[in-house]
Amino acid sequence: MTTVAVVGAGRMGSVVARQLPGETRKIVIDTHLHKARALANAVRGEANSDLAAAAEADLVAVVLPASAVNETVRRLVGVAKKGTLILNMATTATVDPSVATKNRDVLVVDAKVVGHAASMARGGAGILVVKTEDPTVFGTIQQQYPGFSVVQGDADLVPAVNTIGSTEGIKAAVSVRKQLRARNIPEDWIAVAIRTVCAGTMISFTENDLGHFAQELARRLERET
């Protein structure tokens, strides 16, 4: 049985833990033990507040704020067993090479998620970009995350993808709300317009499933930009 530790029980950590196969032994680690327990109960895993619990893991997913990643990885490489894979899944974090190579028996790999945590929690798509050329390493990660589309690639590009996507999404939402408020549209109508009309149109755009009018508008906008 493969043992996977997820360090961080926040929004993305929850998504990452829930993607693990049922047969995988799961250890959820968070400094706030109540959060670790809540997520562990949801995924039928074990909870702990001590990083030392990761010593039993074959794979450790670090899903923490960027500022905490290097210190956490430094501590993990000190307790991890030989052959352990440590995944840096923090979107904007880069692991210092001196930290990553501190223990030559442990491999630290960047594996970043293209996706929105809340959307993925509701079943939306997510892509896990793994920065490795080693087919064995890639296969191990892919096996543990069947719910993601797992691809080999430059994980350093993920921050830009997520930032541009979220920034433009917020701009669109703010613009729609401003225009509809100017027409005295009720707030609950506006919320639905943003959540279903706006978001649904974006989904149809990516699936090439727009109606004729929307297709013409998209082509015109692409020419203008």
C-alpha cells in the first residue's frame, strides 16, 4: 500500500487529499489539528500536527502558502525515508536548490495545479503540471492523482496561467456587476448572471460550443485585440 502525506489542510490541500485513490493510506498534516482531523475524516485518513508523521510516506504533497514552503521542505527532507517524493504544490513557491538537495535519498519535484480550488472541489477540471522528465517519477505521481489531468511540463508557467485567469475573471465579474447595477438590476439577478451566464459562456467558449451570435462576437473581439 502506498502512503501519501498531505501537508496543509486548506482549500487546495483539501482538493489534493480528496483526489487520492481509496486504496492509498492518507496522512493529513496541519499545524491546526482540528483542520487536519476534519479533512482526514473526509478522506478516511489519519490526522497529525507534526511533520514527523510524514516519515512513513512514500509521497509527500506540500500544499502550503509560499512563505512556508522552504522551511517545511527543509524539515521534511530531514525526516523522510529513502526514496520519498516530495511535491512542491504551492503555486508561487520555488524550493531553494540547497534545500532540495540536502538529502540525496529524497527527490523534491515541482507539481503545480492549474485550476481554482473551489471550482475543482465542485468537480471542475484541474491540470497537475509536473516538472520532471523521469517516467518513473511521473508515473508514480499520475497514479496517485487520477482525478487530475496529470501532464509533464514547465510548472514555473503555472503561476502566470492562474494569475492571468483569475485576474481577467475578476475584471469580467466586476464589469458585469457595474453595468447591471447601473440598470438597477436586483443583486440576486446579478449574482446569477455572473455565476451562470458569464461563467457558462466562458465554459462554452473553451468547448467551442458558442451560439452563432457569440461566435461572431468572439471572432470580432479576437481581431480587435
